[in-house]
Amino acid sequence: MTKSVTPEAAATEATAAHQAVNDAEQAIASGKRVGIDRLTELAVKARHAKLTADATRDQADRDRERARQEALAELGSDIDALAAVGVEGLTQALADIADAAGHARRAAGAWDQHLAAVARTARELGCSAPATGGPRETDQRVAVRDDGSVYHAEISLKRVTSRLREALQQALDGDLVSAVASGEVVATVPVLARADHYMRGRGGLVVPVYGDLSEHQQYQVDSGSLVELNASQVRAYLAGDPVVLTKDQEQAYRRTR
């Protein structure tokens, strides 16, 4: 039985045989005596080693290519098998998602149409945006914003179609909590806590102050650059009505000009 030789071992043997020929030739060149039979033997051995290494390498290449072709053939069979089976239930699942998305769009469209009708009626009845203190008592606490949001007391109704795509994507990603939040149409508006002081500057800006006035704010009050609204003025401000200053407040402003 012929012993198999690896390409690496054959290459190593060929290199060593070639080096032996070089060593012999250098020895002859330096004046040493090397018999012709010995030199011929080394040269033949080197030639044989080289041919063996080349043949071993070529055979290894052929073996690798044959193994590659066999693996590719097996892979091709796996691909054909996958193509025949596909993803079980995927088409139906996608159809279910499409149906659900269509239902969501129809529901959102119907909601927005109904809400638009409510907002239109509120505007026709003279309702405007919520005041600082919320929807006005004179409007039965009904208010409407330019974006179509409608308010009644602490309840706010919002349009949803513009946010539906984001909600559907979040639902598709499996984030149901975010999807529900993005599709929210009814919200509770926090009740504005009544401030301890409402200060009006010379430019007309009203600033709520919670707690005691700071030293700087008290100085501005004493100097007349800030005036504190009285109870009726605060009610007007919170209701969104014009704040009318008293004569004393107007005089305080004039003193600082």
C-alpha cells in the first residue's frame, strides 16, 4: 500500500532535496570533491521530490474542488426544498395584518370625521381655544384648538389619522404599549393649580408665582414695574378675558416710565 503524503510534507521534502543539490554544487565550486554519481543522485532525487510535490498539490486541489462541488450540490437541494415549502402561514399572517391595518385606517378616518364635525359646531357656537385656566365657563367649558382638538372640562379629544402610521409601525414591531399611546384619542387635561400670585409686567405679560414673592419681585412691586392682579383680574386672566388695570395700577406703571 502506498503511503499517502500531504501537500505540505511533499513541499517540505522537495525544498530539502533542492537544498541538497545547492549544497553539493557549492561544495564543488569551493574545490571539494563530489562524485558525479552523488550529484546525479541528488539532482534526480530533487527532481522526483518536486514532481511529487506538484502532483500532491494538484491532487489536493482536485480533491478540494470535488468536495466543494458535492457541497454545492447538497446546498442546491436544500435551496430547492426551501423553495418548495416556503414559510408556513406567512401569507395568511400578512393578509391578517393588511386587514387589521385597513380596519384601523377606516376607524381612524371615521373618528376624525366625527371629531371635525364636533369642532366645526364648537366654532360655530363661538368657542375658541382653552384659556389659561382651561375651557371657559361662558362656553360651558367647551373649547376647540386650530389643530382640531376639542375640549370639555378636563377631557381632550384629539385627531388620530396623522399619527396612525407611527402607531401601526410600533404595533408591527411588537411594541403594543407605544402603539396604543401613539393612537390615543382621549386624554385627561391636568387641572391648572391656582398660583399664589399673578404678576403683570409693564409689557402686559402675566407671570404666575407659586409661593412667596422673592426679594427681587417684591422690589419690582414696590418700584411699580410689577403689579399684582387682584381677584377679579385673576379670574379674567384665567378665563382668557382682557385684564383691565385699576387706576392705581396704571399710576404705578406711569411712575416707572
